[in-house]
Amino acid sequence: MTVFETPRLIARLLHHTDVDALHTICGDAAVMRFVGDLQPYTYDQTRQVITEAQHSYEQYGFGPLAFIAKASGQLIGYGGLELLPVREGPELFYIFAPAYWGQGYATEVAAAIVEYGFNRCGLPAIGASFDPANQVSMRVAEKIGMHYLRDGVDEYDLPTVFYLIHRPAPAAET
């Protein structure tokens, strides 16, 4: 099921049939160097990501999504909104296969995730958190209107930079 589209991507629910394609991305140490405990996922961890995503859809109405390139029909990344420990609310995240880095996909999908979170999920605010060395993703956050919130540590006790964006106030009627 398609959740939203961007000019180049389809964001859809994750399915267990995505495990091989998703593991190609999440099992890559270069991709995961700024994610979670900084370790590539095992095949079982990748399978668990999909199971947890499906539970999140049922429980919260949002969760990690598969990003499908419109041009090829291939799964090239995943991300969306998720609830994580030591966070005040939902956070946006995205991960792409290295072949798609530096082409604007992160900014494209991050903006769409924020719009989806505010307009379709009714969230009052959306956060994001980054490894302090992940300057590229912090620039993406700033491009889409997120603001630095604080430095801290994450659930793995790793240094983390937290960002936040609030839902815009409705335009006043004139």
C-alpha cells in the first residue's frame, strides 16, 4: 500500500517479502555507520525491523516505510516516522543504499515525511536525532525547517544531536 509519493519515490508499507532487498541496505556497514548501535543488521534484525514496522502501523498509524525508486521499481531505502527510547515523540529517519547518496533523495523524502506527519498523522512536532559526525543529515534537517534542540545521548549511550520541528500554526483568516 502506497503511503505517499515524492517526485522520484513511492513510500509504501514494508512487507516481509522486502527482507532481502532491505538487508542489502541495512547489512552494509557503511550505511549503518551512523544508525542505532552503529553496527550493520543481521538478517534476523532486518526481519525484525519489518515485523516492528507492521506493529507500529497497527498501533500508531505510522512506522518505517519502504522507499521505491519510481524509475526502476527497486527498494532503494527505508525510513519514515518511529517512536524510539529517550525521545519526546515521533522521529523521522531515512536510510538509502550508497548508490543513491548525494542525489537529493534524503531531502526529498525528509520533507515528505514531515508533511505526512503533520497533515496525515496530525502530529504536533517531529524530531530527528543524529550522530554528531553525520553533518550531511543535519544539513538535510535544517533544509526542511528543523532546528537544533540539544546535544545528549541516545538509547545506546552514544553522543547524539537532537533536532525538532513544530507543526506550523494554521494561517489566520483575513
